[in-house]
Amino acid sequence: MNLRTPAHYQSLEFARVTQLMHDFKKQGSATLRILDYGCGTGKFLDLFCSLGMDASGVDINPEYIQRAVQKGQSAYDPEYFFSTDTPPYDIIFLSHLIEHLSPDELHGLIPKLCQKLSPHGKLIVLSPTHGERFYHDFTHIRPYLPQSFRHAFGATGMPNSYQEIKLLQLEDIYFFKDPYRPRYWRSFYKKTGLMSFLTRCTVAALDGMWRFSRGRCGVTASWLGVYVLQEK
């Protein structure tokens, strides 16, 4: 990490996902099939294609689908995707998607995606925590934490309103931190005056502390879970 690294937790996410994909590729000689469900503008879909993976994307936004197709990538809308038989995927990747879904929608989606997964495949979930950034995005419905996911799709044996379906097992997990920010300071928003200048200096110092600690010093902003299908 250097001074050019954006002081933002998503730069840590991107680095970790890149490393994971390199690690997965080393585990076998065959080209990995990966689905980026909720591919958006294509940040990760571009990455997967650049790594030589057999990558496809799914998104509800026709503009994003068209953008991917124009780059020579495979991309579909959800209705077409689920109505079509496809070979199983080695990896299904969900980045900053589940927080846009209601519990009912999520509980309906995950089993359908798992049906598209190979028996030894991996489901990777990347999602924000319930931090101060969460509701900056008006389209966020609610946060889902690792324990939430476990209660709905794992096996805890505890009462659950959605009745756990014992589908997934956590294989690995990572957390990502954002630099501290004085967002409850008036001077954080005012752009004039001495206090505003001092606040900008404070932000620069906090960014430096985040970079110097390689992203370890800050507030937890997101998590990434690597899941495998539970053995029946």
C-alpha cells in the first residue's frame, strides 16, 4: 500500500478479491467458471476476465449488461439467466448486492444461486457492515452480517424466523476497515475558515494512519465470506 492507494475500504476489498482469485486458480489446471451476480459497472467482471477466467455477469440494469456485451463479455438479466440451463459455476460472486435485498428476496435468491454452483464450488459474499457509511446509499435496505447469513443459510440449531435451510458452510472470512472520519464535526462539511482547514489536516492524518497500518487502523466497513455447500 502506498500514497496513491485510495484511502477507502473498497481498495482493500479489490486487493483481497484479486488475491483470492489467484489462489483459486493455483488449485487446479482447468479454467475457472465464475459468475458475477450483480456485476454493476463491471469492476470485478473486468478483473475476472483479465485473469483468464471464464466469467459471466448478471445485472438488472440493461445499461450495465450492454456495457459488458460491448466489451465482449457475457452478461444477462436475472430472468433470462435463471430460465437458461448453464454448466455449473466454480465460483459465484456477490459484491455489495445482498444489502439491496429484503430478507424474503435474499432467502429466495441464495438457494437458486446454489443450484448453479458445482458440488465443490464457492459462493463469495462481499457486503458492508452497519457502519456510518451504510445509509449513505439510499438503495440500501438493511445490513446482513456473517451471523445473519449463518442463521438463514447455515446450521446453528437456534430459532430463526426464516427457518435455517442448512445450505452453506463458512470456509473463510475477511473484514475491511475504512479510515476514521470526523463526520460529526461541523467543520467536516463547511469548506471555509480555520476549523475547516484543521479538519482537512485531521482527515489527511487519519488517511496516513490507515495507509501506514495497511488498512488495519480504522472502522470496520465491510466483510467478505467464502462459503461452500454443506455436505448432505
